[in-house]
Amino acid sequence: MKYIEFDKSKKYDLILVGRVAVDLNPVDYYCPLNESTTFKRYLGGSPANIAVGLARLGKKCGFIARVSDDQFGTFVTDFFDNEGIDTSHIVRCKNGEKIGLTFTEIKSETESSIVMYRNEAADLKLDPADVDEDYIKQGAAVLISGTALAESPSREATLKAMLLAKKNNIPVIFVLDYRAYNWKSDDEISVYYSLAAANADMIIGSRVEYDFAERFEGLDGTDLASASYWQNKGAKIVIVTHGKEGSTAYTCDGQSFSIRPFPVKLLKSFGGGDGYTSAFLFSLFEGKEIIDCLEFGSASAAMLVASHACSQDMPNVAQVEAFIRKEKEEYGEMVARV
Amino acid sequence: MKYIEFDKSKKYDLILVGRVAVDLNPVDYYCPLNESTTFKRYLGGSPANIAVGLARLGKKCGFIARVSDDQFGTFVTDFFDNEGIDTSHIVRCKNGEKIGLTFTEIKSETESSIVMYRNEAADLKLDPADVDEDYIKQGAAVLISGTALAESPSREATLKAMLLAKKNNIPVIFVLDYRAYNWKSDDEISVYYSLAAANADMIIGSRVEYDFAERFEGLDGTDLASASYWQNKGAKIVIVTHGKEGSTAYTCDGQSFSIRPFPVKLLKSFGGGDGYTSAFLFSLFEGKEIIDCLEFGSASAAMLVASHACSQDMPNVAQVEAFIRKEKEEYGEMVARV
Amino acid sequence: MKYIEFDKSKKYDLILVGRVAVDLNPVDYYCPLNESTTFKRYLGGSPANIAVGLARLGKKCGFIARVSDDQFGTFVTDFFDNEGIDTSHIVRCKNGEKIGLTFTEIKSETESSIVMYRNEAADLKLDPADVDEDYIKQGAAVLISGTALAESPSREATLKAMLLAKKNNIPVIFVLDYRAYNWKSDDEISVYYSLAAANADMIIGSRVEYDFAERFEGLDGTDLASASYWQNKGAKIVIVTHGKEGSTAYTCDGQSFSIRPFPVKLLKSFGGGDGYTSAFLFSLFEGKEIIDCLEFGSASAAMLVASHACSQDMPNVAQVEAFIRKEKEEYGEMVARV
Amino acid sequence: MKYIEFDKSKKYDLILVGRVAVDLNPVDYYCPLNESTTFKRYLGGSPANIAVGLARLGKKCGFIARVSDDQFGTFVTDFFDNEGIDTSHIVRCKNGEKIGLTFTEIKSETESSIVMYRNEAADLKLDPADVDEDYIKQGAAVLISGTALAESPSREATLKAMLLAKKNNIPVIFVLDYRAYNWKSDDEISVYYSLAAANADMIIGSRVEYDFAERFEGLDGTDLASASYWQNKGAKIVIVTHGKEGSTAYTCDGQSFSIRPFPVKLLKSFGGGDGYTSAFLFSLFEGKEIIDCLEFGSASAAMLVASHACSQDMPNVAQVEAFIRKEKEEYGEMVARV
């Protein structure tokens, strides 16, 4: 069943709004970050990774963002260009703002943390004036990221994109994507997550992220309560992820669909989420059944936690299909399905 | 007909959120401000004036605000105490922020302007942590002011109050109250006015203020379009004011009611709006018909533009009634009704 | 003896750098400020008052400052123009900064305090680019005020004016003028007061102000230690004021000269200092002996503490002379001399 | 001859004030930075490099600085500890400030540039309260870095350290170390460089850096004019560097001593300066003749431009001596002497 209609005649399958950043992953990992001596740099940032994931899967993406006016700004723009992502609405900052950096600490297969450089980060300087209604109208859907709500003026630029999408009957996908940087208080997070979720057609996030979004709503903290609350506000699909416990998609017809991770040898414990989201959205845009969307998403996630990079290692359709085939051969048809 | 239900069992008829300020009106007026040499100081700020208006009319108000930790903070708190307005949730700023000032320029009966001191103004430091759900729950209604949305953290504090009122089924009254200070861009105004209006049970503002609220909505700029758009989002009463052309209240049953100003000798061209709002709300809380609410509001407005102060000259019920009686004797029963 | 040479051929006797502000003095005084209802507005700010004082005494002053781009900016500029003070280097702020305000509380003849509006004050936005060497060179002396060092960019603008005066062999007069606003820490005050005092030809301030300037110098807190320390750095005249105990000027030839206040019926306990400084400087520019400079300064101070305003009530030469004559007739020739 | 006396009884040969940072040098160099994929991280920051250089040469250093409260803060503190540099006055920032980063672009042996992350950098948060007079007094000399003057509160902390050193008769070494980040205007640079240089016993910088320091001094732009101007203010040794043209030390007895670079195969064109300064200072502390100090400095500089790192590759005494011996054998005794 189709829960959300996407207008196939639009120039872009998806227009994403939010951060493009740089990841610096240690080459000498499985130790504390202060002992790592060498780092590989990759394009990063949740919406940027999702865009690359979708591009690899054959979808056409546009991106609205601010990046630094330096060699890293050049690197990420060139990377997008090479992937076929439209960069016509990527603006260079002019006041010395730097692109966000994420140094990752990979202590073991399952323990990791990050050190983020996000003070005066270029992405948070996205200005409402950068958000162009004519461009928004070229998208079959608009994706906004919670981190883009953390600070002005990116906050208002993102809300403007959301309001303009609504005005033009374009579905809004809200990726909660919470990062504990830049926010001034839990109340601030809850205010903006609540206002954005109330305007979204699809929401995707972890249990912890929904809890942030619902601090002023008086819910009981269950996934079912979250799903029915936001569906009552207009959401058609509400996905709650639970890490290695798997995830569930709740649809506005009262159904729910669950998936669990494919078994895989982990290299690191992060990076799967953006693969999951991009592969889920690809399948949704293709018109697949929700359970198939979830399986495709879960497969991409599994492939990425086994890789060193995130963006750079995003798989194409054939690779995801091959992975699923191999896993099913090894573990059985229902390996990921609950 | 009752468009909005107010719970009479609550401790307060209304809890207001927003600015308390100080007005400095010239004693030697009808000249440019730079030539005025002497000023009288009054309590000011739109929501503060409305609270005083309601208190004079016998209603019980609570107020959530930040004021300066100096003699002016003492002055406004004492003034509220004397009027019977609850000041238990008025917080003193601790980092040298000063209470907002408004110097008024009264060039003639009909020409005026203002010079506002609102840099690091105390009211804009209202913090989400100052907004207490238990207090909100004691109000039969909550009033938020557009100017309180102009800057963080007052912006988030105000949105939190709105969300908590909604959670507790308390009607939200949104007074657009636009001031061209502190806002960074027109887009910023439109984003927040739009999000707040979509959550309001009653909205009151001028045509210009609605235009700000609707820049991302694609409406046609008519009052009727505004009314039906916001009613579709949940508003029950939408009032659009047009200065000396009068004003119209649109109700969610498709009716509209218009009023025009009572003829009066003006002293100045400002200060009527807060009288209007307080007297309208008083009548609404009393359960009067909309047209009678409007007449009562219009009478208070007329009395205030004929006075030097705003807050200090707010009339009580007997005074408004006497004014209306006298006007009707002089100009006929339909003097203000359209 | 002449301790400092002033080049009489220069266009201006003095170029002042620092704040122009507005004072609001209560008309209904001798009560706490929160009970005062009516205020008279005057031009204020220590260097602005000194400029007016000098202009009334017949000296030609230039002024480098930033003021607000509103009616108060017009008021102070017009006031200067009327006094014959050059306003060609008074710049209007363009980002909504407001001119500083000082509300005075006059509790009794001897008790007073102030509430200052100095957040984003126009004067503290004075930019180094506003300081023009060609203009500085037209002054026979340059006066800088300690309060102008409280925040960037006014801090750097003031230090630039000081350095350019030194480069051009123009005497620098440093008025310590400490106000407990805007400074971040005592260390910050001490750093800048120390660096400025080390470059001054004449320093004037209270004991408390010297103590701030000397926290990193290891002195013993006596006036004599202050005088010899700063004279060793290059100062020719060091004046330490002690309120109603009088004041002493220390000259670089090892002499000292003391004065005490003229007996007078006080209206308020502030406002004398700028009269003192302007009348002292006038006399110094005229080539008078130090003790006569002090007497003239003390007389002006006495006249101002008996008046409601500061700037507006600055006396001319005939008025000061008449005041001294009258006082001497009543109290004897040595009334103020120690 | 000894131009500056260093008290050998002090606990530390030198106390340095300023930045500790992290360098990220590309492993795949000789291409534009946007094409480099892998980076090695080193401790960096001019005064930090100088401290490491001196420690390797056997001198005892103390350091006053702020670093980030994260794994990079741990890395640099551990590195200092391992080198024997005292870290008792290295403070962790508590408001999310990050340690400064320098990504280097090595396009060829002679072309390089940098991308610096210095927004809200930890080192610029050094607070005057972090500067402890008792610690300062334990140093035989105090070194301040020009970059530490770029922003408050580091600016005031550095000036406080300078004033306290002067108060305690401890020589001040001012390393101009100009970086085009954080400064608001050229005037701001000139104000602070001028005030610091006027208080220094030794100054070291490039011609361009002296030009910044002297914009308000009216000099003619020659090294000789710089030297005599600052010597007149109190400097004993003034060193002007000219990159591959060599450098000259001007002493307060009117002599000058010149050195030129040792011939060496460059890996990169930066990183030599801090080696030069540390080796020069080591020799000066040892009581060597100025020309020998310069030769030792130049040798260390040559060794570092041939290395990938800066701090990590600082040589010890035996290594510098061996390098000089080898160079002289190959190129003659006067290889570096002019």
C-alpha cells in the first residue's frame, strides 16, 4: 500500500536540507582517540550521507546547505558533483566559518564515541534566504534533519523549507538525527522537535530521540504512543529504531512492520543509520512494500557497520541485493524479518 | 454563542507570557522627540498593559516574565502587585540585562513614533526553565505575544508555554504584537508567527501583522482568507484590526462581526490596542456575544488614545460603561457598530 | 611652571575620545528611583560633559565618538553644535545600537546611585577606523576616558588615538572615569588602565580608580607612590581626587598642590567631577599655576553639585570667577586652599 | 656579551603563555589539501612547539594555557608530560571549546598553506584568572605569543602575564607569531603588537610582522628602524627574520648579527620558525654569543623543514651539533654565517 504519494514528474526525488561535514576516522583504531595518530577523511553528516546513499542507489537528489569557503568546502562539493548530487544550492560561507568535523573514536567493534567540531560550523549558518521556493518545488519530497534545528539561522532556514514544502503539498521527511552539540537546553530540543514532527509526513529516529521530541506531549514513552500521537498530527509513517534490537515502522492504517539487523562482522558501531535511511527511502520511492523497504534499509546498515567509511562505502542496488542474497543463503530467508 | 470554553474553576482567568517594560512619554509633546525635555515613566509592554487592563476590569491574571534586577524591576513588580496581578513567576535577571524602554515621540494627535531600548532586554531573556507547567495549568487561558518570539531564549520559553497549554487543553490567545526590533529577517518573523498561529485558539493582530504571519502560506492577503486559513488550523476566533477603519472578528462558524472606533478627541495615536484587547478578552471571559465584546474593546481603546499613559489609565468596568453610555447619547446607539 | 606644552597653533585646544550619552535626572527626587515618576533629559557622559565645560569656558574642542542613529543621536549632536564643539567626527551607528542612558537616583543631598543602559551602547562601538590621524593632529591635546576601554572595539579605537597622539608628540590626558559596567573582570580593568596610564602625560582619577590601575604594579596604595610610579613612566601631572576631602595634583618636579571643596548647598552628590576636570584643563591650557587651576576646577565642581543638570549647567569664566569671589568674601581668601 | 640576564636559580628556564594546538599534516602530500585523504596528527601551536624544542634541548619549561576537555586535550597534556614540560597550569575548558586545529596543505617543497580551526578555540579562552603571579615568578623568563593577543580573554591574560613579569623583573620574550585568524582589523593587530613590543626585552618576528606592529609608529619599514625604535622602548635583542634570505639579530649595543639558512632538502616550507626560536633561546639561556645562538637556531630550522612533523621532530643538542658538523664538512665552516 502507498502511504505517501511522491510526484514522479519532479526533477529531484528528494531535496535534503542540512549539514554536510567531514568525518575523520582513525586508521589505527581499537584504541582511545588520544592514541590514534592517523586519520582518513570522508564526507560526512547525516543528510549528506543519506544523499550519497540515495545517489548510489540511482535516485536524483538536490541539497540545500552551507559549506566552508576553503579546501574542505571544495572537497565536499566535488564529492557531491561526482556522485551526481545537485550542488547548485550549496553556498560558501563568507565569514570564516568552517565545515563541521567529526573525529571518531573506535575503541572496539561495539564501543565508539566522537569529538565534534561544531562551533561556528558552516552548516548552522544556513540562512532562510538560502532556501528557495522554486528549488523546493522541484523535489518530490523534502528531508529535514533535527541537527539543523540546533541553532539559528539554520533553525529558521530548516523550518522555512518545511513550511514551503507543506504549502506546495510536498511530503516532509523528518530525520530526528539528534546530536548533543549546540543545543542550549533540553526544553529547546523538545520545542523544535515537537513543532517539526507535527508537520512531518514521515518521521524516523531512535527511541531516545522520540523521547526528546515528546517531553511536552504527555505520552507514555512507548513506540505505539509515539506513532499514534504523530499520526494524529498528520504523519503517515513513523519509524522507531532500537539499534541492535532492530526497528519498527508504524503506518497510519494501524499496521506495524519490524526488522532486525543482518548478522555481520562489525568494524565499528556507528554509520549504519544513514545507510538504513537512504536504502529505506530508495525502496519507498520505488513503491515497495514497507517490510521490503525495511529489509533493504537493514541490509545497507549492516554493510556500513562493517566498513571504515560511511558516505564513501554506500552500496549500489546490485551490492545490496547481493548482500541480502548471501545472508539469506547463509542464515535463512527470514534472517532479518521478525 | 461560545466559541471557546474557559474553565471557570481555574485560579487565574489568564496567564500572560511576555514583556513587561517601561514607557517614557514626553510631557512636552507635539514636537520631535529630540526636542522633548521631560518624560513621565509608566509601566508598559503590550502583554503587561493587557494584564493591567484585565485587572482593572476585575479579572485575575498571572504573569510569566523576566525583569531587570534594579529599581525599574522593583517599580514594575510593585505596580503589578498593587493591581492584584500575580508576580510569583516574575524573575529578576542576574547578568545586567535591563528592562526594555520605549521613548514615545508624539508629534501630533495622529503622528507618533518610538525609540525602543531592547538590546539585551530583560524580557527576551525569559528562559524555558522559567515556564512552569503547574503554573500554566492554573490558568483558564494562556496569552502569548509575538514580540516574545523575536529572540532566544524568550522564543523557546514562549513556544514551550504554548505547547504546555495545548497539552493541558488550555486555550491559547496569540496577540501578534509585532515590533521591528531584534528580529533578524522577515523570514524569521514568518516562520515563528506561522508556527504559533497554527496552535492558537484565538488570534488578534493588524492586517500588516497577518501579512507577516502568512508569507509562506500562499494566501491572497484578504482578511477572509486569513480567517479561514487559521480556522482550518484550529483557531476559533480571528480578529483583524485596521486602525481607524475599525476591526472585524471572524468566528469559526463562518460569521464575522465588525466594529469601528468611537469618536473621541485624540491625545496620541497609540496605546489603544492593549485597551481593546483587554476589554475584548474581559467580555469574552464574561461570556458576552462577540459584537458586545468588540464594542467594549473599542470603547477602552478610545479612552486610552485620549490619555497620556497606557497602563496607568486603563479603565474599570463602570468607566467603560459610562463612556459607552455618553457616546451613545451623543452620537446614537450605533455609533461604533457597523 | 609649565609642565606640559600645548601647541597653540592647533585648530583645537582638545580632542576628546569617548562617550556621549544621555542623563535622565528625576524631577521628583529625594526618593528611591523606583518612586520617581518624571525625568529631565540632559546630554551626559564624562568626556561629553568635559567638552561642554571647556566650550563654555571658551576653548575649542573636537570630539571622536559614535552615537545612535535616532532622535537622541540628533539631540546630542545638535547640543554639541550649539556649544561650538566640532561634530565632524561623530559617527551614527548603523546596527540599532542605542546611545547610553544614565538614570540617576537622588535619594538625598549626599546619597545617590545610577541605573545605566550600556548594553550594546553606541559609544562602545567606536571603531578604530573612526579614529583619523589627520584629525588627531589638529588637537593641542587628546583626552581619553577609561570607560571607553571597557569593551571592544571602542577599546582599540581609544588605544589607537592614544598611540597616534604619542606618535605626533601630542600630550595625552587620561581621565580614569571608571564605571562598573561592561568590564568582564578586575584583571581586565587593571590591564588596560595600566597600559593607558603608562602612555599618559596627565592622569586624573580618584583613589579607587588608581587602585584599579595599579593592581599589577606592586605599589603601596598611597597617592605619592602612584604619582611617582606614573611620573617615572612619563606622566607630568598626576591628580588624585578624594571627594569631599579634596584633591591633590602631583607634578613631575616633585611638588604637590592640594585643594578642598568650596562650601556649597548640595542638590546632589554627583556631577562635580566633570566640571572640575574641564575647569582645571581650561586653566592649564591658559598657562595658569597649578594651584590656580585646582581652585578654578574646585569652584566649577561646587557649582555643579548645586545644580540639577551637569552639561547644561556648566559655567562660563565670568560665572566661575563670580562664584569664587563670592565664596572668598563669605569664607575668606583661603576657603578652598589647603 | 650578555644582553639579558636570566636568573639561573628559578625553577623554570622559561614559562610560555599561549596556544597548544593540534596539527594535521597530510600523509599524501604534494597535492591540494582537498585531494589529501590521510592525515597524521601532531601537537602544534607556535609556543607549544617552542616548549617542546627547549625541552628536547634540556631546558625546563612551564606552560600557561587552556586546552579542550576531550581526547585531544588529553593527547597534548600527555605529550607535554612525556617531554618533561610542566602542565600544572594547563586548564581544561568547560564550555565545549575545542583545541585549535591546523590542517596543512603541502603542495610542493616550497608551496604550502593552512586551514585553521580557531572559532571558539580553547587557547583563546585563557582567562586572566588562569595567570598566577606565583607561577610567573618561578620562571627565569616569560614568553608571550602574538596570536594569544588576537581575542579576549586570552588577550588580557597574556597582557597580565607580561605586566606581572615586568613587575617581577623577569625578561619578556615576545614572539610576534601573527596568524590571520580571529583578528577584527589591522588596527587591532597594530594596537596590541605595539603595546606588547614596547614592554618586551626580546622580540622575534618576520618583516611582515614588524610592519603590523609599527603601523602607528611612523617608522620607515627598515629592520634598523624597527630595532632602534623598540630598543629605545627597552628591548635588548630584536630579531627580524626574512625566510630563506636569513635573519638578523640587532642588539642594544648597536651591533647586528646575521645568519642564513643551512642548505637542506625541503620536505615542506613551514615549521622551521619554532625550531629556530627554541634553539636560539636555548643558546641564549646557555650564555652563548649571539652569532652562535643564531647558527644553532638556523640549524634546528633546517632540520625541521626537512621533516614531516614540527613538535615531534624537534632535535636534541647532539642532533643539532651533528647536523651543523655535517653541513660544515660538506659546505664549509661559513655555510650559514653571512
